[in-house]
Amino acid sequence: MLIQPIKNFNKYRFLLQELVLRDVKLKYRRSVLGIFWSLLNPLLTMTVITIIFSQLFRFDVPNYHLYILTGIVLFSFHSEATTSAMNSILNNSGLIKKVYIPKYILVFAKTASSLVNLGFSVIAIFVILLFSDVKFTLINLMFPLPLLYLFIFATGIGLILSVYTVFFRDLAHLYTVGLTAWMYLTPIIYPIEIVPEKFHFIVKTINPLYYFLLCFREIILYSQPPSLQLHFSCLSIALFTFIVGLYVFFKNQDRFILHI
């Protein structure tokens, strides 16, 4: 089932590049600051949240501003990647009807363009890192690993969502609500220590984003290499989700033409 798609992926890689480039250009078209919004937006959000929550709740988190920024950047990527991938088939229905292209390329293009935007946001993290109490070490250069895990995971989720959105259009609205709940279940602005012990399973067991975020913060915020167990957990979750996503997509893609 996967041999032909792999061959097609190599054959249509230039199309993928053009689709990614198109999405990046469209996002910042007619914007004065352009791609700099990818740096500025998380910084502004971090500033507002830090001012409010550091005063109201006074979480005892060292470098709280950097703690928030890492959470915002990763969750924003996941949200953008999965949401855009979810609508990738419907939004390109005209193209699908006119010419043959591997349909999964459309999903990959959306998550890949979000990954490009993530790259600019990571620059903002390192800018703040230079002005924080965190000592920069070579361990910080391991940051692409958790981002790669998250990219694979988000692509798997995007593949699944893109399929079921074709058959059930209301899924787009439901997922928006689900993302809000997902955000609050993820320790982005609060430390997991404030969550009662009996509810830790909600964050650690049914929320895979927790592990990607923890892995990223270990590297950036605490300058220490994540344990092999944490790497294995992130990679296992990412690959499992991606494989399931591919299976669901290839099983249903031939029926898209009847519903778009």
C-alpha cells in the first residue's frame, strides 16, 4: 500500500515545494511586516500572558516568560497545521477534479508550510533565550528533534481530519471547540504541579502534546537532554498517529470525488 505513494512523493516533490511556497506567500500577502509576524505574534502573546498571569496567579516557574513562549509556539504550530490540513482536500476540490495529483500531497503541503512558519517562531524563542537566565549550551541545539516528532504527529492528525471532514463538514466546527479544550488541558501557561495528582492522568495519558512540549522544554528551558524514555514516547506517539493517518487516508481517498 505504501510503495506506490512513496514513489509518487518523490515524483511530485516539486509540486509539494510549490504548494508550500504558495501557502507561505498567501499567509503574508499584503502584510506590512510579512514573515516577521511569525516572530512578533508569539512575542506579543507571551508579553500579555506573562503580565497577566505572573501578577494574578504568581506561578513559581523560573523564566516564566520563556515557559509560556515555548508552549505558545508549539501549540500554535499544532493548531495551525492540523486545522489547515483538515480543510486541504475540500479547499482543493477544483484541482482534484481537473488533474491527477497524489491527494496526500495537499495535506503534507499544509503541515509543511506550518513548519516553515514554526521555524520563524523558533527564532523568537532564541531571541528571548539570549536575554533570560537560561545558559545557552550545545544541548539547546537538539531542539529540532521534538519539533520533528510534533510535525509527524500533526501530519498524522491532519490526514485523519482531512478524510472525515470530506464526509462530515461539521467536523471543522467541532475541532475548533476541541482545540480550545486541548489547549487548556496542555500545560502551556501553568505548571503541571498545580494540577491535582488524581487528574494527572488526563494530562499525561490522554494528551500526547504534553510529551512533545516536555521534550522541547527540557532542551530549551532547562538545557538538559531528554531521557531516552521521553524520546521513545514522543517518537512512538508520532509514528503511531502518522501510520494510522496514512491508513485512514489511503482507505478512503478514492471516495473523495463523490463528496467534494
